[in-house]
Amino acid sequence: MGYNNTAKSEEKGQPWPSLSSAIFFPIIVIMRTNVKIAPLFVACMLLFALLPGCRRGDAAAARRGDGAVSVLVFIPGVVAGSPTYEMMVEGALEFARETEGLEVRVFEAGHNQAMWEEQLMAMVAEGGYDLVLSSNPALPEIAASVGRVFPSQKFVITDAHYSGNPQIMTYMFNQFEQALFLGYLAGLVSTSNMPHANSARRIGFIAAQEFPLLTRHMVPGFIEGARRVDPSIELDFRVIGNWFDAGAASELAQGMINAGVDVFTSIAGGATQGLIHAIRDRGAYAVFFNTNEYDQAPGLVVGSGIVRQRELTKEILANFLEGNIQFGTARTIGAGEGYIDFIFDDPGFRDHVPADIQERFEAFMYDFRAGHVEFTVPPL
Ligand code: RBF
């Protein structure tokens, strides 16, 4: 899925062209390498930031010249192939098109995670953004660090959990819930007599990398859901090591199929294409988190959850314009609040999943939505 960036600006690559970047980059490096002199540099930087005519608000006004509100959408990775990023960019650009006086700039920071903090620091230093919007569980710490240098910069980060910092608000999707119902469906399919289901009682989870939201909520939720169908089901969990290597994902998937896995899920960004290729090639099933993936392999992608990240992004921007963001707080939103759901209404589910599985899954989801399925979300 591509994204439409016609409304406002979009950028890729290193944000180093400006004078302010040239000044800040050495300082960031020094902060990392020399702890003793770091406070002195922070003090210099704050002085610089507060000098008349150099203040970030003034810089923003000069750049825009129209008093518009300016928002940076900072993408920690690449947009294409990463559903949560695609939905955030779509929502922000759509909202900007509908809203007078709002300027949205999208920046893709790429896959080198070691560069994210320096990139965000440089963007904030040069941009004078009223708000930085991002989506990633690892972003709050990075934002807090950048925020110490720019104390008036505000951040809203979705898909993350962090409270107590007056510059940051976070929204976390209750991914344990989504994992639980996708796991239940995976269990129903794996124990069925569908053509590619085997008798091994083994389902698979391919992850790009390990992080707390994944290892403490998504993986345990997935296997717990499957074991509500059959307690003997085992999980084969494997890690690619990056978010882009589709070849490696395909190899992992082939090995897992050899080991008896017949239903997969994954959190792997662009590398997910390798899993799709493997299930098409070998004959196996998959259920996916966050976005509608049925079209990727009709008949083999048997389930898609959805997170309402596009809608959430628009709500956040509307709230920000109204001054209604509670910075310092962390909200968790899930099925009960309407931000997580399952996509039933698609031929990929309706036309390909056997009627008895549809019925059992629908009954489970009915109870789940009504709050009749009991579970405990593990601590993060
Ligand atoms: N998800 C993606 O779809 N693409 C990515 O490139 C990506 N990079 C991530 C990097 C880090 C360090 C972390 C912690 C998560 C990343 N995620 C990525 C996961 C994403 O933010 C989200 O948590 C999951 O997709 C579950 O909704």
C-alpha cells in the first residue's frame, strides 16, 4: 500500500543541510562520548535556543510566514509495508487536506535505529514544529532525550506507553487483545481439516526484532488464544533480525513449515512479503495484525485484525488544535474503545474460511466484544 503525500511535504534521507544541524550534530556526538562536558554543552545549546530571533517559534513563523500550525510526522523506519506507519501518514495527510492552517511534514528516518535520536534532534532543531507525531514503542525515550534539549517541544506517540513527562503523551493499542483473538482463529484453522492444515498442532510467529510490546503482549496473547481452542498447541517463534529482509523471512517460514507449522502470524514490516511468498509457495495459512491483508494471498490469509491508527491520528491532530492533549499521560485503547477489531467483512474471510470456523470465531468475538472472555493483560 502506497501513501498519498500530495497534500503537504514528505522527505526521505538525512536532515543535515542547515546551519542549526551542523551546530547540533557535534554536540549530540559529544554528549554521547564525554559525560563530563555534556552539561556544559547542554547549557550552551539551551542558550542558543533561547536567543532572540533564534527561538524555534520564530524560526517556524519565519519559515511558514502564515502562522500555520506545523506538525512533523516522524516515521522510525520506512512507510511502505509498515501498516501502523502507513495508517499514521494517511491519517495525518488526510487531516491536513481537510484543515486550513495545518502544515504536515512526513520524515522517514529509515532502518538504522542508531540514527533515530540524532535525526529527530536535527529535525526538531531546524523545524520549529508545534508538534512531533510518531508511532513506535521505542520512541518515547528518544523523544524524552530530544525534549530535554528542546523543553517546549511537544510529542504525541502512538503504539507506545510512557507517562510522567509533560512534553509527551502516548497512546498504546491493547495488542494483547488483538493477539488473543488472532491466536484463537489460528488455533481453529490449525486444528481444522482445511487443505493445508496438518496434525502437528503447531503455529508460527515471525518477528522482525524483539521488543517488550511484542514479547510480553503479542506473542503470549497469540499462543494463549490458540490454546483456548486446543491446549496442546505449540508456538514456533522466530526472529529475522531486521524489518526489511523478505528473503530471510521466507527462509524462516520455509523451515517452520518443514517443522509442522501450518498457520503463521508476523510483525515484520516490509519483510512480511517473504512470509507471504512462502505460504503461497508451500501452502500454509496466515493471520495478520493491524491492517487488511486478505488480498495478499486469498484463501491463505484467513484473518486480519485492524487497529484504528488512521482515525486515532486524525483525532490526535484535532485534539491538538483544540488544545486538548493531556501531555504527561499515557492512554491504553483497545477493542472496548473501538480501536482494535477484526475484519469479517471481506471475501478473504467470508468466501475462503469454512462456515463452521466462521461461526465459532464469530461466537468468540461476540463474547470478546461483550467483555465475556476473561483474560489478564501481562505487565509490559
Ligand atoms: N513496525 C513496522 O511495521 N515496521 C517497522 O519498520 C518497525 N520498526 C520498529 C522498530 C522498533 C525499534 C520497534 C520497537 C518496533 C518497530 N515496529 C515496526 C513495530 C511497530 O511499531 C508496532 O509495535 C508493531 O507493528 C505492532 O503494532
